[in-house]
Amino acid sequence: MMLALPLSTGGCPMKAQLLDHALPHHDAYSLVAEDSYLASLLALHSAWKGFWQAWLREYFRGNKLPRQAEQGLLQALHGPETQIPETQRAHWQALQLNYHEILHQLQSDSARTSKDFPCPALVPTIDAALALEQQCFEEIVAYSKNLGEIDMLTGLPNRRRMEQDLIREQALVERKTTSFIAMIDVDHFKSLNDTHGHAAGDAVLRTIAQGLRLALRHYDGLYRYGGEEFLAILPGLSEESALLTAERLCRHVAATPLQTVDGHPLHVTVSIGITPLLPGGAPHERMAMADTALYQAKQGGRNQARFVS
């Protein structure tokens, strides 16, 4: 997108081309900033675009941009530091380093105006600035995509991500590996919500999700399927070890100390239905079998695991 500037592009044949190249428009701000890191990225992207356009405008007018014009950008760079999640800190620090490098280069270029500094010599700075904007934009897109695959209550991957991973897992099963899926349902969850309120129910789901994640291997998949249901993908097990794993998860949840916000103790259990993925099978059909096994576990008295092949 060409920035409308109140200046002539005469005197430097590349001036209009550079401006047209240097100021692309993105639809990044149609994204919804429901996450603090995403909000920080969007604020940084906006601050950079404002600073960059101001720098170009003043440069081609033959002026130096006042140093105070950097303050908004520096605030966007360093203001959110304490709010950046640990998992994203390396990405943010890389952005900070790259922005400071380009700021240093722009300060150097500002010492010479477009009247005494040939425009072609500005191209490396233009390219570096564009690459920096693209880096920030790509981080916004990548993080937003990941955010769309995460359940906001539990922090687990959601059903959308689960469906993608099941397709990949089925492809591995076609190559003669083994894998099982376990449908996990919190027992009497509706009664818990009705008695203690939805805040207590949400806290229970978060605690169970954390406990299940810790109880599984790091390469096992665990997903929020919906409501009070979770789904686990357990690769590389035998039928016996898969069932033993499910039974261990039942014991783990039953032994987890839980309480309401007012300190009332809660005893929560889960029922689990487990079934193998089969060569030539479809994941949704196997999920139906896991659901059948889960129903059997419920009918058998809950707080137990059942296997259906």
C-alpha cells in the first residue's frame, strides 16, 4: 500500500518506488487479541508501522526524525517484558534484538538526508526494515494459529488439533505401529456444577487436565474433547499396557486432592474407554468404539477403565 505523503517524489527516481515497496498493508489487526502475548505482538507491529512511516516521511523531506519519536516503539518493545510467557520469551527477545539493530541503522542513515545520500544506498535498510516487519507479522500469524488450537480453560490442545493429530497417528498405524485412543469423562460432573457452581467445575477441569498431562508420557497426546471429556492418544503400547495406563489414570485422578473455593473437599473420579486405532480404519469410527467402552465403564460403576477392540 502506497503511503500518501505531502511531498514531491522528484529529485530521486527511486523515491516513489521505495515508498511503495516499504509500506505494505497487512490485515493483521483483524485478529482478536484475547491473549496478552498476542496483544503485545499486535501493539509492537502497530508501533513499528507508525514509526517506520514517520521515519520515511521525514527522511524524504530532508529532515531527521526526533529521537522522542522512538518512545512509542521502545515502550511497545520493553513495556510488556514482564507479561511475556516463558514459552514465548525467546521469540520476543529475538524481536527486541532485531528492532534495536534496525533502529541503530536508521539513526545512522538519518545523519544524511535524501538530498546528499543516494537513494539506492538506502535499499539495504529498506530491505532490513521490511524483513523485520515480516518477522513480527509471521509471529502474529503463527501464534494466532496455535492459539486457535488451544482450549483456553485447560491449556490443552482442543478438538480441532486432536482431529489433525488423529489423522497423523492413523497414518503411522498404517505403517504397522500401534496406537490407542482413550476417551476420558469426569464422573457426575453435571451434579458437581449444579451443587458447587460453574467456577468450581472449571477449577476441577483445569486440575484434572494438569494431572493427566503430568501422568502421561511427554509424547502422548492429551486433548480437551469438549465439556467434561478429554481424549488421549497413546502410541506404541500393547493392549495390556494401554489398559493398565488407563487404570493408572483413574487412580491418579481419584487420589488428587480437590476442593471448592470455600475449602469444601471434593472427591472426583473419571471413567475411561480405550480402543486401538486399526490399519484401514477411520479415526472417527475408532472414537465411537472408545465411546462404547466409556459407556461400559460408566455402567460398570464409574471410576474404572474398559477396553473394546
